[in-house]
Amino acid sequence: MDGRLVPGLAGREERGWLRGAPPPRYVRLLPYALLLGIALPGPLSGHAVDIGFLLGAVPPLAVLSYGPLATAALGGLAVLLLYVPAVRVDHPGNTDLLAICFIAVLSVFAALVRSRRDAQLVTVRTVAEAAQFAVLPPLPERVGPLGCAGLYRAAQREALVGGDFFDVRDSPYGIRAVVGDVQGHGLSAVGTVVSLLGAFREAVLDEPDMRDVVARLDRRLVTDTAETEHAELFATAVLLEFSAGAREVSVMCCGQPPPLLLREGGAAELDVPEAPPLGLGLGEGAPQPERVRVPLRRDDRLFVVTDGVTEARDAAGRFYPLRERLARLAGTRVTPTAAVARVWEDLVRFSTRLDDDVTMLVLTPEPPEPPEIAEGRQALRHDKP
């Protein structure tokens, strides 16, 4: 399973057929159903029925699902039914014939334009998706001793990338991860996301101290602000660094709430001091982000989210109670991917409307067993008959 997207739940919603997806089967059957509905009343009733005018609706219905050739064929069939004696359409006149022919020709032209436009949209969408996946490529399910599962849903429809970002990278100084939220959301924030992710991917390889990684990200935003017309660019972020074997994690918070630690069926927020957001300048006299080290156990899970989750509201205006829901939804026997899926489903049911980008990332450290435990397990295997 993709480490970045939960299939069927994340990233983007299933497109409706009015927004570019193939039409459902019932829409494709509509022109045939109408032809059948016009052809049957006469023979069944035994006398002519004056419903020939309805045949003019057949070609426009065909345009919804078919190309120009199929639309022309259905239009010709509609004209033909006017003069089939068994159908018993009441005295079709020149007005009926000319009107249906005109509508059929116009529908064929519309089908031709639509088919060409659909082909262009497919090309544009393919290029856009490739570009957005280049910005936020899917994470692997594992990075060293760290398991990864997550969900990303952009607030803007049809977009794969918005104002949130996350990444997990192995480096000479340990596995490092970032989850953040830039100013604004949707496609307007993608430029800032690209800039920050590029700075992060370079800094984690160059900087031995996570505080210097934070400084690089902050400087990147300050530089971008000076080079653009934006009055101020800023972003909130949580940065994590895992020790060798993932036995310990160092956490730094810049304007964003700390991760939640899921342990033994409970969920608790890590006690990490919150520093100002990135982009406001970490110069002399500015509060510097503090790094807090947290020992990890096997089966611990770190749940990191952006404010698209914590600030989602229900119909009464109440915020989504993430910590309380996590303790109930993400039990110790639930896999990280299943935990993300359950929280997303619960969030959608809870919130009347999701207007912000939503990001969830679960990191599961799986440190190697101490040598004495590993040796004991090996001895037990050899002792078994």
C-alpha cells in the first residue's frame, strides 16, 4: 500500500462524472431508454400516440456519454422511428422531421467538440498529476527501521498538492521527518511548499544539528519573502529526528502542536515547547525552537497532523477531538494504515465541511531487539523439537 495515500480515502476524492470522470452506466443507457419509451406506447395501446416530439431529446442525451459517430447513429435512429409504421407515432410532419434533424446535427457537433476537449483535459490532467507527484512523491512504507503510513487531502478539488507538506528522509545523522502547513492553502500555496521541501531535503543531508535544519527552512522563507511581492511568507512545522535503531526521537515544533504518542491503547500529546512559525526570522533575540528527546518503545506510534484535522468543526461549531478519538480508533492491534483510515472516516463523519488541507502521518519505530533478547529467541527456536 502506498505510504502517502490511503487508497479510496486520501489525496483527492473520486471525481464525479460531471467533473471529468466517465459517466455512470445509467447515463449511457438514457438515450436507449428514451427510444424504447417512445417506441412501445403505440403498439401496446393499439392506436397512434402523438409523442414524436420527444425523439428530439435523444441526440442531446447521447452527447453526455458518446462520441460524434454514436451520437449521429442515435440521431438517425430517432429520425427513422418517425416513419416506422409499427411504432405508430401520430402523423409526423415536416416540423418534427426538420426539428429532430437540426437537433441531431447540432448534437453531433457538440459531441465532436466535447470529445476533443476531453482528450485535451486528459493530457493536461496527466501532466499536472506528474508535476504534483514530483513535488510530493509517495513515501515508501518503510524508511530504515521506521514504518510510514499517511494521508494527504488537498482542500482544492482535483489537486494532489495544497498548502500542507511532509517528507521522511534517511540521512547520515539519522532518519528525519517534517510535517508542515504553509500560509494559505490549495494551489496558491504550492510554490512555498516546493521551496520548503527542497530546502529540507538538502539540509537533512548537510546539517548534523536539527536546529540548523530549522534555520535553513526559516532562511528559505525569509529569502522568498524578500524576492517576491508577498508581504510575509510563513509556515508551521513539526520536525522529528530518529536515533539509530529508532530507540529515541527528537522533536522540534515551530508554530504547530506537537505529535501525539500512541502507546498501550492511549494517546498523549508530547510535551514540546512551541516556537514561532518558520519565516519570521530566527535571528538574535528571537526565541529558538527547543529540541525534546523522547524514548521510544516497540509498538509506539507517533501521530502527526496539521490544523486541517484539529480545526475541523461539526455542525455545532465544535472542534474535532483528535486525542479522544485516537485513543478509541487506534488501538494497539490496529495497523498504522488502518488507524489513519479510521481517523479519516471519523473526521469526514464529524465535520460538516472540510475547507483546509488535511494531512496525517503515522511513524512507527521498530527498533531492533537488544542482543540478549534476540539471542534468547534464537535459543528457544533451537531448543524446540
